[in-house]
Amino acid sequence: LNSIVMNLLDNAIKYTPKDGLISISLKTQDQQTCLIIEDSGPGIDEAEYQKVFQRFYRLTNAQDIIGSGLGLAIVHQAMQQLQGTIELSRSMLGGLAVTLRFK
């Protein structure tokens, strides 16, 4: 679980502008524990939500940011092993919201 959270926080920090915001929250929804990490970065186009879970996939607007395109693929695989899910959506802060659901 530690590597999952560290990967997501690393992404949020990398993609959020200098004076931007990052929010971390924990809640119970539909009898599941949910960890939500949101940022005020550029976000991800909805058409690319599933593509970012592929190894080495890089967003075209993120080529200048250091990374290998493995972070979300690793998180996705780890969540499957934990029998949880990962969901991407538009953040209330304007960037990306990542919701992890645990049974």
C-alpha cells in the first residue's frame, strides 16, 4: 500500500504547478474504504484514462516531465492484487482525482 500511495503522491507533485493544491482524503462509501488524491494540475483527458494504466504510456502533454510511464501501471496492478479498484476523474481542484477503493 505504501508504494501505491507514494506513486500517486509523486505524480500529483510532478504535475501540480508550483502554487497548486493537492488534497488527500479518506472516506467510506458503499461499505468500501476510499482513498482520494486530487490535484490542481493539468489533469488527464478522459479518452486517455485507461491508456495511462499501460506500461510506459506517456501523455503527449507531459513529455517534458521526468518519468518512465510506469507509475500508474504499477498502481493499477497493485490494486488488482489487493482486490481493489482505481478510478480516475476530474478533480474538484481542476486537475486529476484518483480514487482507490478497498473492500
